[in-house]
Amino acid sequence: MTSPRSFSQRPYVGPVGSTELWLVRHGASADSLEGETFELVEGQGDPPLSDAGRHQAEQVGLRLAQEPFDALYVSTLQRTVQTAAPLVARSGMTPIVDADLREVFLGDWEGGLLRLKAADDDPMFLEVMAEQRWDVIPGAESREVFGGRLRDAVERIVAAHPGGRVVVFSHGAAIGEILAQATASSPFAFVGPDNASISRLVVTPDRWIIRGYNDTAHLVN
């Protein structure tokens, strides 16, 4: 009598040729102060990491040093470069700067004003959240522009590293937009991943597959 075939459950393996992106939000940045603005880089607020953010960067660097990566990307804003620095020191990888990975441009609210508006429940901030549109803020990026440049960045990274594994240091709204596109969900469904958290995305020619969101197991006080 022939025994029936058995089929064990196996760990997930991405489709042949797919590229895995580990999306890391930068560590906590410096406090914004009422009446003051952050230094701007090409019109966008560019605060450094806070002491807490530097500690988070060390922790995420230690976690990621255990993983093999083919490349490491950062945005043009210093908080991503500083968050990546501990991993760069451990791995010897050279950061690749991609300007399209930067945070959403907030127009009139650049330089740290968003935090104040959020803390005060400003009516315009509440409208932003209700409508899930950054361009409620005068001069801010529309989703078409913001989402378009992030899709371009993802596609560019994947084209450069087919079948590879890449770590990408970016920003909260940027990572949220990438994951919203992956799931065709509401625009703000993934906005607000924790500082120094890790989200994972598998990219194939046909679709983007989320494999993890807001992993903070490496963060301890």
C-alpha cells in the first residue's frame, strides 16, 4: 500500500527574483520649540536625532547587523543618515542617498510646526487627518506627487538590486505611504510607525507584499 504524500508547512520564501526591502524609520529627532524652526534643507525641516534617537539608532544598528544586506539607502535628511550610522560602522556598507526617500513636504508647516499644530488640535491638522491628505496644508505635497516619488524610489532600488535584500532608512509618512500603496488601503492606514521601527516589503514585478510592520522588538529603554 502506498503511503499518502505529506506536505509540511514551510517558512515564507519570496517569489524568484523578488527584492526584499527593510524599511527603517529614523530615530526620534530633536524637540521642536514654539517660536523656533528647524534648519531647512531644500525647504524641509532637518532636525538631528535627540539623545533618545541616538540610543534607538544604536539598538536598530545592532539588530540589523545580524542580517545580510546588499545595499543601504538613506534620504537627504540628516536624521536618516544618523540612524543608519551605527549599522554603517558595523557593516562597512556605504550609504546610498536617494532624495525621493525624504519625508512629505509640509509647505507652510515645515520646520517643526506640524508637531505644534497636532498638540493643539489645530482645526487644519484635524482636517488633514480626517481627509487623509497632506495638501490640506498650504503648499504641502499632494499624494500624487508624494506617492509618485516614493514609488519611483522603490522601483529604482529594486531595479538596482534584483533578487536582493536592501535596508532603507526613511521617514514615518514616507514608509506609511509605501505600505499604503502595497495594500491599496486608505492613504493614512500605515502613517505613524514608531521611531527606529522596521517594516518589511517584498517587491515583485506584479505586486508589493508586506511581510512586517512596525517591528520594535529590538528597542529597550
